[in-house]
Amino acid sequence: MSWDKIAFSELVEFPPKISLEKNELYDNIPMDVIDGGIKYIQEINKRVYTGGGAKFGNGDTIFARITPCLENGKIAKVKGLEKEVGFGSTEFFVFRAKENISDPDFIYYLAKTDLVRQPAIKSMVGASGRQRADKGVVEQVEVPNIPLTTQRKIASILSAYDELIENNLKRIKLLEEKAFVSYKGIVKSEKLEQIKLKEVAAVNESSLKANSNLEKLLYVEISSVSTGSIDNKTEYDFKEAPGRAKRILKHEDIIWSCVRPNRKSYSFVWMPEDNLIASTGFAVISANEIPSTFLYQLTTSNEFVDYLENHAKGATYPAVTAKDFEEAFINIPSKSTMKEYHKTTYPLFELKHNLEKQNVKLREARDILLPRLMSGEIEV
């Protein structure tokens, strides 16, 4: 079955921009999008100024409009909010389903298709690296005119995959919390020795050479990493890869974005592909004298994040250097304690990795199904 075409704006509303008062208090400001959800900056005791934006609520779709976030599919549906939240519209579009015309979940999945994303990407204008999709172009994108009842059926099928993914994410969070609680117990009860990170780990140990025999590589850029997770890997022919694709990643390495450390863009590298390469915008930390599992907890602790924030330089894009990581002080317990921690928690990280692999396969299956459902190739 094939569908007639209509303008995207016939299915969705773009909530109007509002003015936000300077020093007005907002509880949640969207910071990033991951796995179809929103990571917030929690603003509890301090006031923020976002400059203006749309308000979004439950059921709305958040659509990143800047590069490279849009290119990496930073799109989320809003749920679980107790109230609307103000945010800066220069970072996101808000798509709101029109009542009795479109289904909110369907709009979310439609926004994830190339039908909407590719015209948005092509419409981008502005300074290099921070182009923004054009609202007028997105409004006029041609999309299939699917009846509301069929929209809901399509959304239900795709939501089943996302529910499985979400259940796995909950299990992953529990595993992370278990490992962290064990770490905190050691820090609180053990006698600790203060040393510099460079005494027990190497930073940026391995770099890709120009004469590498790799034909293709999987590239991890800064926008592809969220807190504790590598969300996207882009395949390139070796000769076509970005110039920043230099950091070789190995099993149990820890990668940390040097830019905007307050965003906590880091991840534990687990059983990587042989051709997995990260941007030079990351610091790659390789444990050599203490277990990697314990080092991961040390270098992702609030204390370590505070250290990085305090050493970041630059106004627009505050960043730290490899030397900042090397010179950081960390507190470690006895080798026997760390060895026991590693023995106990290694299986937890391994299970986390297996769940992440399951999620990759679920997303792949969902994303293969998505355009076929939207085009009418698969009837529901």
C-alpha cells in the first residue's frame, strides 16, 4: 500500500517561542538526547538563563536541529514530566502532534526517518560545525498521509522494540549502581593513598598511523558518546575518515571528552571492534598498574568531574588537555582491595556490555522495520 503525501506541518504543531526571564528558575533544561530519551541538566538550587524557547510537555518530540547532533539522530519523545519545561530553541525543535489528526508516538517515529531528517540536514545554514536546520523547510517536508488508526498501529509495533530496549537500560543502570555502591564502600572504609593518575595509567597511549593497513574504520566522535555509553559509530573508508580519527581504542580503555567535561561524555570501552577509532577530542585512559574497573569509577566520580571542570579553559567550548588527566590526583586503596573489586565487578560490566549488544540488535531491527511501515510496504 502506498500513501498520499502531505506537508509535515499538517500533522504537527511547532509550539511558539516564549521569552524566559533572566534569573527565572527552571527545574530541568534539556542537555542531550540518548536512546530516545532526554538527559537533563538538573537545576535545583541555582538559576539559569536560557534566553527563550518553546515549552514542551509529555508526548512532544524533541528534535535536535544543530550539527552534528541531528546527523547522529538526537531525537527523543518526552514522557514522565510533571510540568512543562522551557528551553533554548536554537538547540531543538519541538514537534507536537495535532489532536485527532496525528498520534504523538507516531510523530516521534516519523521524525526519526530520513523523510524528515535528511531534508532537515540539507537545510542547515550557519557557521561551520554549528549549522541549524531551517524551520520553514522542515514544516514543508512531504510525509505519508497515514490514517490515525494506522498511525497508532505502526507506533505500537515500533514501541514494542523500544520497551525491550528500555527494560535493558533499566537493568544496565542497576548493574552500574551495584558496581558504584561497592566502590563507594571501599572509598569510605579503606585507607587510601593519594597519587597522580599518570602513575597508574597512560593517556592517549595508541594513535592511528597514516600507513595503517586498515581499509575501513569505525569512528567515535564526541557527540556520539553520552554518560557511560558509546551511542553511535560511523564507518568510513580509511582514506575518507576525518582527520581527528586518531585514538585507537582497546578493551577496558576509558574515553573522556576533553570538551565541556560538565556534560560527562565518557564511556568504558568493552570488547571493541579491531578498527574502532576515537576522535582526538577524547582523552583515552589505559590502566596499567591498577584494575581498569576501579580506575573507571575513580575517573567518573563527581570529584574527578569537578576537577576537570575547574581545569577547563575557554569560554565557548571549555576544554581540558591530556596533561590535565595525567596530573589529576586520585585516591586508591591497597592492591588486594582493588583486585577483589575487579574480580567482583568485572562480570557486572560484562553483563552490561551484553545487554548493550542486545539493544544494538533491537535498534537495528526496529530501524529496518521503521521505513517499511511508513512507506506501506508492510501492512498493519
